Amino acid sequence: MPWCGGHEGTFLFDTGGGITAISPALAKAMGCEPWGNITGFRMRGDRLDLARCDKVSVEIGKAAYEAPTAAVFDIMTLVPKGSPQIDGVVGLDILPIRPSPSNPPPIA
């Protein structure tokens, strides 16, 4: 299970997402006071204005990554009621090499 800022959590890996996002509860547990504003757009064009936390560490297996900026967003607002808790979304921004069809992401 992935760790984020020293806290174990359940994350989605968004292969189309450009930025990592963490829940408000996880941000609080990590000691981050969300600040500022990042604007992004969902696949359907929906605009999102979100607070941010900076330098968020993410550990998946033995690999460690850092999100320079992570959005603070409650992903549970987008999933059906009764779904298992999701603590965040891992985006492509944490990968050291940006994947493309000719350069797929490494598997840890």
C-alpha cells in the first residue's frame, strides 16, 4: 500500500492526471495547512479550483517520489456512495520521466 507524507493510504493511479492530489484529511494528518489555489480541468472540461500542499512525498513499494505541488481535493465526492475510502490520486507529475506511448512508465 502506498505511503504519503509518512501515512499509509489508498490511492488511485490516474494515467491521464497531470497532478497528484491528496484528501483534506490526509493533508491535515501530514501537518500541511493547504494554501493558495491551483486551477485544473477534468477530462469533461469541468473546472476545479483547489488548495495545495507542496513537496508531498509518495512511497510506492521501495520507490520514493515527490510531488512538487499536490492538490488538496476530496476524491470521494466523485465516486459512488459506499465506495471504499480513497485518500488521494497519484498523477504523472511524480514520475521522474514523463510517460508517453513510446516511453511507458517504469514498473517498480
